[in-house]
Amino acid sequence: MKETKKFDLLILGGGISGMTAGIFSALANIKTTIIEERVCGGLANWTNTIVNFPSHISINGMELMERILEQVENLGVKVDQAAEIERLNITDKIKIVETDETIYEGDAIIIATGRQPIRLNLETDFERIHYCSVCDGSAYAGKKVLVIGGGNSGFDESLYLLSLGVNEIIMIEALENCCASESTQAKLCDYPNVSIKTSTFVKEIKKNLNGCCVTIENQKSMKIDMINVDGIFVFIGQHANTQLFRNIIDIDETGYIITGTNCETSVLGVYAAGDVTRKNFRYLTTAMADGTIAGLAAAKYIKENREF
């Protein structure tokens, strides 16, 4: 028999937007819980060095998230991690979220489920394909890797791989030019053991004795090359975690939740915050701003509709 837990506010997702919402709802005296499918911190946990967060010249992503989580829990917010959602009903007045162990009931809900990396859409039996250099990069010290994706993530993660002692990096980008910031590109290009190939995509990945053989093709010259690498790191973008909410709330054609100025969705009592929403800029600071607004708006809604 599953335990039923009742709260004023249910927050789905323990990234920086969800935790910020929890801080502001708790300060508004709203009984709040955060339900996180994995561990709190989201994609920021994968970032080795954050240099655009006010008050910190430089800070490790996981360290920053741990500090915020400590503040959240200190305010009395109940945090349940490794809680996978099996069922939900967010259209009725009382919102219900059911995990494998617990049934949560709340008067309002904030969706802060964030994004996740886009997987490489290519069939292969090669297992050493990664999406996080912080998580998996240390195994490749002294080795050769392929990095797929020439955006900011691809360049930042490549710089981190080099700091771990990776011996050689080949980066490929399908577009004609890499879209990372010029300063980041300049840093990576200073390394003699890095080569960058644009207008290039992966055709095939075949496992071999030591690693894999990757067949790549240049879309301009139609030249095909085969390279041997020990591992592959993929940074080709991210998509919103909105599968649970399709056909329930308004979501745009790219999969992001449509919200109003107070982070409200198309369903009464349901708010959304952070990278899961449709927006022009996605940074930790913009996610925090969303979390602040959603937390305060949800608290206001709960108080105005509270039955005494």
C-alpha cells in the first residue's frame, strides 16, 4: 500500500529552477515538496566550471547545486530524490502525482523537469558513447576521443576533457561553422592535439578491439574518412522533458511548455519554470528567475484558494 502525502505545493524537478521555487514558496509559508526523478541539480551537476553565476568568479556545478539543496532543506522543503513518476492528474483542483512508493497530493504544481541531452541517432554496438565529460571523462586520460557537436557545450566539454589528460580530440560539426563563442573556440584551437572538422557528420560506428572505427563524411567535398578512437562524447543539443504533460497542457511544436508572465500554464494551478519552458535564453540565472516567479505565483494561488 502506497503512502499518501499531502502538501500545498508539488514541484516536479530538482534543478535550479525547481529548488529556487521551493525556496520562495517555503518563505511564503507554503508546505512544499520537490519530487526529483534522479538527483537534485539537473544538468548543472554535469558542468565542471561555472563562470557566469553572480557572486562566484568560478564554481563547480555540483558544488553550487549542493549548496542550494542545503538551503532548500534548511527551509523545511521535503525533497524526494530517485522518485520516478508513474501517474499524474494535474487538471483537477487537487493535483495528484504518483511514484513507485508514494502518492502526493497538492493544491498547485510547478513543472521544472528541465531538459536532457539529445542522443546520437545511430545504431551501433559500441558502448562507450557518452553525454557528460564530468561524469565519464576521467577514463580517457591518455586516450583519443571523438567529440560530436561544435556548440558551446562541445567546446566547454572538450576543454574539460583536455584538463583530465585526454591525449587527442577530434571534433566534428555538421554545420559549416561552429556556433560556440569566439573566445571559447580560440581557447580550444590553441591546443595542438585538437582538430576540428566542420560540415561533417558520422555515417557509421563500428566496434573494434581497442575502441571503435568511426566513418565520417564531409558534406561539401563528399570525402569519407575513417578514424579510430577510444570513446565518443556527444553534445548535439537538448530537448525538453515534457513527455508526461503532452495533451494535458499547451506545449509548442518544439516540445516546450507555453507559459504566461507569471509562469502559469494553460491549466489552472499548474505553473512551469526553467529550461522546460519556451524562452529565448537558457542559463542558470534565467532558470532561477523563473523559479522565483513560479514559486511566488503558486503561493499566491494557493493562499487565495485555500479553504479554511
